[in-house]
Amino acid sequence: MYRTNTCGELTESNVNETVTLSGWVQGVRDMGFVIWVDLRDRYGITQLVFDEQRSSPELMEQARKLGREFVIQTTGKVIERTSKNPNIPTGNIELLVENLSILNSSLTPPFTIEDETDGGEELRMKYRYLDIRRNPVKDKLIFRSKVAQLVRNYLSNEGFIEVETPVLIKSTPEGARDFVVPSRMNPGQFYALPQSPQTFKQLLMVGGLDKYFQIVKCFRDEDLRADRQPEFTQIDCEMSFVEQEDVIQTFEGLTKHLLKKLKNIEFEQFPRMSYEEAMRKYGNDKPDIRFGMQFIELNDELKNSGFKIFDEAELVVGINAEGCASYTRKQIDALTDWVKRPQIGASGMVYVRYNEDGTIKSSVDKFYSEEQLRKVIEKAKSQPGDLILILSGNADKVRPQLSALRMEVAEKQGLRNPEVFAPLWVVDFPLLEWNEEEKRFAAMHHPFTSPKPEDIPLLEKEPGKVRANAYDLVLNGNEIGGGSVRIFDKELQSKMFSLLGFSPEDAEAQFGFLMNAFKFGAPPHAGLAFGFDRLVALLGGQEVIRDYIAFPKNNSGRDVMIDAPSPIHQQQLDELEIALSPKK
Ligand code: ASP
């Protein structure tokens, strides 16, 4: 038997017991006459003690051979410590070692395996298995497992059936590129890895399963943005004979359950907002509503007063930053530079400072009377001590710019508290999105999303105005889930495909199986998927998903530990009948 106990559980109540522990040597402190060893396993750390008076010379010698991360098994007596460590659960006891065997030695680890480590990101990724020994990483994986269990239990209790869908499939468009897998048995043909199990879960509804879920890997070959993973996990769900409201209720229930169990926070009803309102008030379809700073449209107050930049702008719009009148000129200049960076792209920023003493100072005093500026302050409901920041330009461009500025100011003001949770449903998304480059409409959610019945007549003439029965669940400014009511009528689905620019032949080749299934009595159905990695990270109080993934890829989509992607042997290429084009 390797162990009778773990390294995290012995306390004063075990004093005088003889126990056996196994684990890794976290550190050795050799004081000559006494040697202390910290023994670590997943459950904690127990201090081992060897001393000249009570331990044999052979045992002392053996202890001196131990190095960091050696794997050992030890038997000894639990004794009370003279100097206690209140910071760990086992801090009142230590183990007086009677027997020691080294199960495995270890090279010196490339970074310290402690809560605070000296290892840089890249190094820790390369030795991820060592990083996982550290509490901050290990605890996040344990947390992830716990969230997965809660989700499984909750949905199973609600009557959902967990079904695995295939990984080698045909393309399912979710707006990204597919990862493809060549087929050896069918040279020149390829599988695609699922961007989501979308079509399969719809087929499960045609199959009558009624309620489906799966915690499932999805793959999207996107240009990597910060903190995106090419493979990620979704909680994927689908239900039959439901409307939007049923889906919202069900998954609001799940989210409430998680927030209650994991954070002990209770919610009444989650607020809801239309896409249109979210864009108008926050410039963003996933607004962070932990704080206010809603947009204030200032066309009436600030246009047509001779300030050319505003006069020519379609939209003049600002935010009221509470208590920020104390920002120095330098701080404001820094914010101006920040919004002018190419990533944000604003042409400039105007401020109106409402000083504590009631006076007003703005960067456009030359163009506006005090009375005009007072009107701005009134509209913004500013209080003395506030600062109004204003951008202008094309509505489509300026709203996202101001949204970014709003988040930046919130960050600076400490308003993005990870322990505060603000869920929000965003509903009534547009069905289609104009793709300027390709000069055609694309599905905003995916091609299987149903238009709102009352908007169907607009499909022919004003497709851009059609709203969808689509909904997103937003948490603290992150989209954590999204879904829609599906089209279940073959004719309407065909029409959608043609609106999206598929020829009937292409639609048939790519989605014939679904259209065919719809001929055999498809029930009304709807669903959604949560981004599991992000959900777990947010519930864990973090925004970086990478730490919650056991073996993540780096920012360039590489696994630096196993070194993938990597070339394959010529023989494999030959079998697949793939010829690589010569290097450019
Ligand atoms: N398949 C969608 C997604 O991956 C979710 C859904 O519509 O259920 O975002």
C-alpha cells in the first residue's frame, strides 16, 4: 500500500498514529542535526522531520539524498510540531520519519513548483505537467471539474440526455474556418472538425430525443485573438417543442444554480436588453453592466455650433465618468492617445470637466458657451467632480470606440470587480450581417437561426432589418452563451441558404442531410451553447481562460509542450496522396 493518508489531511487528532504517505519533495531544509522535508501531493503538504536524536544515521543519510520533486514513500509517527504553521491545515503536526523509500528521482525542475513561481509563461507551458503540480493551476482544474459536475447534474435532473456527437464530420458553419482532416481511405477527401455540433443536435431533435446536452470540444480555425483557443469546450444544448422563452428560462436556471452553488449569490430574474438597445447604450452587444456609464447622445447639444468635427459627424456621443474630474491634463492626454491608437481608431477625444466647485472646463471652450456646456452636463446627469468624455464620427464606428473607452475608464476606476456578477440576456439580434468585403449578407448567428415570424415578410426586400429569435447570455461583458430558435421548415431553410448566397446545388451538397431530415417531421426546436472555458474562468474570478485548460495552446495556436502542429512523414503524406507545394 503506497499510502494510508494524503498529505493534506493529518491534524492534531492524528498525533501518535503511524501513517504512510507518498508524494513529491517540495523542499528540503537541512539544519545539520535536523532535516525537514515538505512532502506534497494533490491534497496538501505535510512536513517530515528527521533528527539526529531520534532517527538512525542511515535514515539521516538517506534524507540527505533527497532532491526537489523526488517521489518518495514514507512511514512515520504523527507528532505535534513545536513551531506551528497556521497557514496550512496540517501546520500543527509533522511526521517523524521511520522509513523512507525513494520511488523516483527527479531532475531539478526548470522553475520553482510553489504558488509563487519564478517560471515565465512560455517555460511553464513547455513543462505544463510541472505547472499543474502548483496550487494555482491545479486548483483551477479542480474547479473546472466541479463546474462540469454541477452542469451535468443540473441538466440531467432537468431531463437532458448527454449524447456524444462525432468529431470527424462535414463542415458546420459557425463563422470560422474549419480544421480539416484528410481521409486516407478516400484520397482527396477531407473531414472537417466540428465548429460546433449544431447540425447533429438538430438531428437529435428530429430523432425525438427532446432534450440534449453535451460538454464538447469544438474547433475553429480563426486568426488568433488574445485568449482564444483553436479548440475549446462548449456546453451544447438543444430542446424540442420550445420557444425562446423556454430556453431562456431553462438556462437562466442553470446559470443561477451555478452562481448559487459556487459563489453563493442569488438572483431574481436576469435583466434583458435588445441588441438595438445594447448597441445604442453601450456600443456593444455584450455590455458589462456591473457599472453604468451609459452612452449619452449629444447631437442636439453639440452639433451646429461651428465646431467642424462635431458638425460633420453623424453621431456625437459621450460617457460620464463619475469622480474623474480630478484626472490631470496628462491623464486625459493619455486617454486621448489610447483611443487614437489604430486598434481603437478614434480621431480625437473631447472632454468636459465638471469641477468640484461647480465650474466647467472643456477642451472645446472656444466653440461652446458655458450655457451650452451646462446643457451637456444636464443631459449626462453629471455631478460636480465628474468628467464627460466625448467621441464623434460615423455611428457604426464611434459606438465601438466609445465602448472600448468605457471599458478602459472602468478598468482604471476599479469598476470591473471580478467578484461582482452581472448577467444579462441580449435578445432580438439581427438575422443577417452585411459583409462589406464580400458584398453579401452572412448569418449573424448561424444559417439555422429562425427569423422572427413577424419579420419574415421583410426577408425579400429589407433582409438587413429582419430580427432573429436569437439570444446571448452575457456575464460581466463577456458572451458566455448564445443560441437561437431554429428553422424547422424545409422551405424557409432553403430560402435562408439562398439569401446567404448558397446555390441550390451547394446547399444540397453541404446540408442535404439536414434538409432531408426536415422532410420527416422535424419538431420545433431551439437551443444554445455556453462557452465552458470562459464560464469557468469568470466563475473562478478570472478572465483568462488558458489557466482553466489543462493543456492549452499558446497565442500562436501552438502546443509548445508536445510541439504541435509539426510536419508529418513523407510516407504519411504519400498515403494520403497529399503533395505539399514547394516552399515559397
Ligand atoms: N452552435 C451555436 C454556437 O456554437 C450555439 C447554438 O446556436 O446552439 O455558438
